[in-house]
Amino acid sequence: MNIILLILISVAAWYLIFLAVKSRRAKPFPCAYCLATVATWIVGLALTAVNVIHAPLLLAILMGQSSLGFFFKLKERAPRTLSVIQLPYFFTATLLTFAVLNGWSADLVAPSILTFATWPIALLVLAYQSHPTTRRLVDRLVACCKQL
């Protein structure tokens, strides 16, 4: 069977399952599409590990969708000043996705150093956001994504 068709059928099946579960719950339930995407790439990783399928590009796309969806869910619930951690979050999500799909190698040392270096910088900016100079930087970072 065509691997992309199999992946799309998997997302659709999981979506319908999670939609049915969501409709029966009174409490808030995560996005059915988000859960379907995560379930599909988790099953895809498991099937890849036992050599049933080989679709790293499709898994990467699904994992990227999940990391972006998670980011927007956090952004929706978090204070606007947390926008300063956007770059470290994306670096971390990208690095982790790459490492999960390709395994750890020496090629990831430099990107890891860069990624981990962005966190303390962002956290310092966040900690000192009341300082006028830092406040302007935070305001620019927040405004950056609102102009879309």
C-alpha cells in the first residue's frame, strides 16, 4: 500500500476515534486532530523501529506539525511575555525531532550548543523584562508574530 495513503488513513482513523471520545466527555479534551497526528507519528516510529515501514519524511512532517501545534497551544495559554522563548523552543523541537528520526551523532554537538545557549539568553531577557531596554526587545518579539 502507498505509505502516504496509509499515513493519511491513520490520521483520519485516529481523528474519528478522538473526536468520538471528545464528544462523550464533559471535561475539556485536547484537539482531536493534534492527538491523531501525535498518535500517528508515535505508531509510525514504533513501526519504523521494527522495520515495518520506512517513511522518515512523513514522520518528520507529522512531528513538525505536532511541535508547532503544541507551541501554539502553549502560546494561547501563556502570558504574552513568554514570546521570548519562541526561538529556543523551535530550536529544541527541531533538534529533538531530528535526533529522534536520525539518532544522535557528533554532527548534533554544535547545534545542541547553539540550542542550549539560546535558553539562558531568553530566560535572562524574560527575567529582566521590566528594564526599559529589555522591555523594548520583549515588545518587539511579541509584536513580531502579531503582524502576520
